Amino acid sequence: MSSRIELHDVGQTFLVRGDDDRRLREFVALDALSLDIRAGEFLTLVGPSGCGKSTVLDLIAGLTQPSSGTLRVDGRPISGPGLDRSVVFQQYTLLPWRTAQANIEFALEAKGGLGKAERAERARTYLGLVGLANFANRYPHELSGGMKQRVAIARSLSYQPEVLLMDEPFGALDAQTRERLQEELVSIWERTGTTVVFITHDIEEAVFLGQRVAVMSARPGRIREVIEIELDRRPAADHDLRATTAFAAYRHRIWSLLREQHVAPQEVAHVA
Amino acid sequence: MSPSLLAERTAGRLNPRQEQAARAKGVSPGRTRAVAIARGVAGVVVLALVWELLPIVGVFDRYFIPPLHEVLQALADLATSGELARHLRASLVRSGSGFLLATAAAIPLGAAIAWYRPVREFVQPVLEVFRNTAALALLPVFTLILGIGEASKIAIITYACFFPILLSTIAGVATVDPQLLRSARVLGLSPAATFRKVVFPAAVPTIFTGIRISGAASILVLIAAEMVGAKAGLGFLIMYANFNFLIPKMYAAILVTSLLGLAVNYGLVGLERRFSRWRA
Ligand SMILES: Nc1ncnc2c1ncn2[C@@H]1O[C@H](COP(=O)(O)OP(=O)(O)OP(=O)(O)O)[C@@H](O)[C@H]1O
Ligand SMILES: [Mg+2]
């Protein structure tokens, strides 16, 4: 199961206090952002820090409403959160009074339809998937940052949503764990056909995971370009996708796109 | 480093290997604990000795502050005659029912107030006024309305216990980590389920600070209320012994009062631990 997501001319403004005076003013975080996410696709979203990636995610999740424009899932306007879309937040959000396992069960309780034993069983399965089978009875404060994030990922996957929204989920992980989870995520995606929207600021990660990479620009946040990634992803033991020239070419292209944005404001400052 | 608070609180936790090494050196956690307890006991023993000896050597007037053994003798007499049990029971019923009534009313009410922001903003100033009105200042009002029987005593204890729990519940519920609420919303939890599974558990530690304050208040107000008008209870016993110049008996009653306070506090701390084992 999977869903198509359409963002059309989406704008989002926040009220913030000015730097020099204390008056409220509007801050345009997103402006006329349009993006069409196909059903079942794996889309990665890259952009500089503060460009509005998390803001886009909140909108798709239904946690906030846009100031202008429309968002639709399978043609229906998004009016609020729903169990069809699951979110892995940038900050891990485990319930500190529940163990790793009970945190996953929490999501399954919310979804309903499973007995107590089935929930426990399912929770253990997904903990195993993220390599935490032996940490089922640990409380969040007894887990490292990366482990907490893995529990959060397991929790999002556990109730098998149609859309998986992930906000820099692997940011806190070491390179090895990160690569393992990336591969695991791709294989889960291939098996389930879930639509995945994956935010990252790591270009390699974006190219490795995404069928398409949407590159955002900042101030105001917009989609600058959407790049179709065509790589030979057939799994093979000695096949290092990241080392291929095609991969490097994609990486460089996105790097240049992001770099241009970085340089541009400085040039403006020189002229002024 | 010297064993100051700063060094103690900032020391990293030992990893299993370090723990092993420490055990090999003979500083097991159990031993550290035993030392801590021994120090605490020593402190109490010193206090007892001071109480025993100062009146005997004549620093205090022995009549007004009798040495500890006379007080303990009076306490033993109270206990064997059954008098102590009678007074203790009267006191426990009063502060217990006042405390429980207050808890049962304050937690749901506080949660409701915190849940609805307009309600919270409406009642907050009023609550501040009530909280800062010393319960004992209202004792005459309670006796005026409810007479000098049990009702007025239980009512004033309830009153004194009510506001700390109410205010801490409001604070606890209103300051739940918004990120947790966001994940509850994403999971499509109903408001009732969100409250039960997320908001309330998150607020429990804060609520407990109020409960502990109320525990102490329940004893304080109890004694005062019993001193003013009662035929039984620890407060009554203290006053009665005082008026009849049964000074050791008076001190025995005071001692029981402080032990009761201690027991209440430790009981509540233990309860709090049970409910917040998940905290670091
Ligand atoms: N609730 C809010 N109130 C005011 N401004 C906000 C709010 N949320 C976000 N912003 C602003 O909107 C912009 C985009 O924020 P957002 O969190 O979406 O960035 P991001 O792309 O996710 O950045 P990062 O990669 O650092 O996580 C930022 O400039 C931020 O300051
Ligand atoms: Mg972000």
C-alpha cells in the first residue's frame, strides 16, 4: 500500500520577533513550494539547515496547516494527522517512562486491532530489525542517542503506514550503523512499497536512498530542482554503489546546486 | 578530588569494567552505601547523646528539657497503656482522610484546569491567592462553619493539602514536552488516550512534588488543629501534657509527631520512586 502526495503552491509563514525591535513580524519559511511525490516512491529531500525541510514534513504529517496552497494525499486534502502517515522526528520522541519495547507497543496500541501478545511479538520483531533485540527492556535514558533513534524508527515501521516521513533519522548514528540501516530501510521499502519521504542534509545519503532527490533552497524555502536518480541498485556482494562514477556524478551535481545557494548571499553582500 | 557535591554529581557512571576494578579495590557500591548509612546513624546517635547529656550536666534546666531516657520512659508508658495508640489513630484518620480527599479532588481538577488554556488563565490568579493564604489563618473560619468536631479538622487538612497538589498537577500537565504530544498526534491518539498514556505519566513527577509538600502540610495542620480543640490526637496530647506539667510525656508526644512526619515523607518518597523508576 502506498499513497501519492501532492504539494501545490504551498506557503508557510511564522510570526517571529524582529532582531532590532521587539515587534512581531511575518517570517516566510516556505513560498510557493510545489512537489509531487509518486505513490510508492522513495524521495529524499536535501537542503541547507533552516531552509524549511522540517516545516514541509510537519505539513505532510498534518501537524500544521499551510498559510497558503494545498496538500493532498491520494487526492484528499490533508486536514490532520493520520495513521496512514508515520513520522520519525528529528528529535527522538520516545516516552521516557516506557521501555524500548513498550514504546513500540505504544504505537501498536494506538493503531488498534492487535492483541497484547501480538503487539509484544511485533514489537520484538521490529526491535530485532534495527538491531536492538537485546535492549527491549531498557528505558530511553539507558540508551544512547543513536539507539533511541533506532527505536523511534522501529516504532514508525511497526504499524506499517502507507507513507513514512523521516526527518534526518540517521543523523546521530555512526557510519557503519547508518549504512546498515540505510540498506535495511531500502529493503523494507522494496518489500512494502511504502511511500518514503526522507529528509537529510547528507548528499551521499540522499543519492544512495532516493529514487529522486528534491533539492531545496532557503529563504524562502522552495524546491529548486528534483533530480531523478538512475543507479544500478541490484544487490551484489562486491558492488559498492557509492564508489561508482554515476554515483559521484549525482553527488557532485547536488553538491553544486547547494553550493550555489551558499555562495550567492555573500556576493550580494559584496555588492551592497 | 575532595568529596564535595560538585565532584559527586558530575562523576561519570562507572562502566561494568570500571565497576569490577573498583570492587577489586574494595570500594563496592554496597560498601559506599553502608558507609553512608553508618554516617547517618552516627548523626542521630550524636543528637541523642546531646539530648541525654546536656540536661544531666546542667546546661539546660532538667525540668523543662528532661534527658532523653526520661522521655523514652514516658513514651514506653504511653505505648503500653494504649494511650498512644488511641491518639495516633485519631490523628492518622484525620490527616489520612484529609490528604486522600485532597489528592482525589486535586489531581483530576488540576488536570482539567491545565488541559483547557482559557480555564487555566482564568483560575490561575485566584489559585495563587488561595495558595498564599496560610491554611491555619482559616482555622477559625472552618470551626465557625463546621464546628469543632471532626468535620472541621478534616476539612482544614484537606484544604491545606489541596492547593500544593492542584498547582503541581497544573504545572505538570501544562509543561509536558510538546514533542511527545506531537508524536501522540501523529499516532492519531484521541485526546482521552493522549491524556492517559502521555500527559499524565509525564506529569507524575511534578505532581509528586506537590504530594510531598501536602504530606508535610497534613501533619503540620493536623497538630495545630488538634491543639485548638480536640479530645484526642497527638496535638491534643502535646497540649494536654503541657497544661498538666507532664513534661516528659509532652516530649514523647512531640517525638512521635516528628517520627510520623518522617514516616509520611519517606513513604511518599518511596511511592514516588516506584512511579518514576524510568527517570535517570
Ligand atoms: N514554529 C516556528 N516559529 C517560527 N519560526 C519557525 C518555526 N518553525 C520553523 N521556523 C523557521 O522556519 C525555518 C525553517 O525551519 P525548519 O525547521 O523547517 O528547517 P530545516 O530545513 O528542517 O532545518 P534543519 O536542517 O536545521 O533541521 C527556519 O528559519 C526556522 O527558524
Ligand atoms: Mg529540520
